[in-house]
Amino acid sequence: MLFRSVFDVGGYPWTRLLGKQTEGDAMAPHVAATGALLATYDPKVLQLPDAKQFAFPTTAEEARAVVRAHKEAGSDAIKLWYLETPGHGVAEWTEMVHAIGEETKRVGLPLVVHATTLATARDAVDAGAHLLVHSVEDRVVDDAFVAAMKQKGTSY
């Protein structure tokens, strides 16, 4: 038996429609999608006039509202692009990130996080991340981090 699935973990809003359009087709893959990424950084690229690939909440309440809007629009998960930039680190974003984690849990969606520093990855796990994508690039992952992931049930 052949199983085919695709999980778009960060794309334009129309990616959420793919699964509904192809679910009855035995030749098409099962498609799950997050829709636009919630992000802590605006790359000022990949923006189309009629569709955005990123949402940029700046407060906990804005973040909760974006999560609810994604749920209502049919997202299968929430993807957070959690980047530190010069002058903008975990201390600035942790309240919003934890609000995203709380709201995804409340609405019943898994939280997928792009976290490539140990600090963002630790905070994402603390916030309830279901899955960390990519890899920690700035430090060696330590035993305490692995233990936290196991305790929270986070996949890497």
C-alpha cells in the first residue's frame, strides 16, 4: 500500500484549500497546511499583492487573534517563524510566543516552530511546540534541552 501525504508548514493562504480540493482523489496526496506563517521578523520578500506568506503580530492579543483566524480559515496547524534579529531576541518575543502556544492548544491545533537558535528552541518548547523544524545552529543542543523536549512531547 502506498501512502502519500504533504504537510505545507508555511505558505500562502491558498495552500489550506489544497487538501479540500484533492481529498477525494485517490491519485492525489493528502494535504495538510498551516497557511501563512506567524513571524517575529519581516523579510520583506515573498509578499504577493493579494496573498501574504507571513503574519506579523506584535502583541499577545494580536497573536491570539491570528491563531483564531487561521483556525477559522481551515489551517491544520500553526507555524511560527521564530527568529532573533539584532536587538530583538527571546526576551522581546516570549510573551507573544507563549500566547501563540496557549491559543493553539485552546483551539486544538499543533504548533510547528522554526527555531534555529537554542534560545528560541528552548522558548518554543516551553510555549508548547509540537514540532521544531530545521535545526539549532548556534550551539550544541544540551541534555537539559533534550529532557525538556521529552517531557513536553516535542518532536525535532
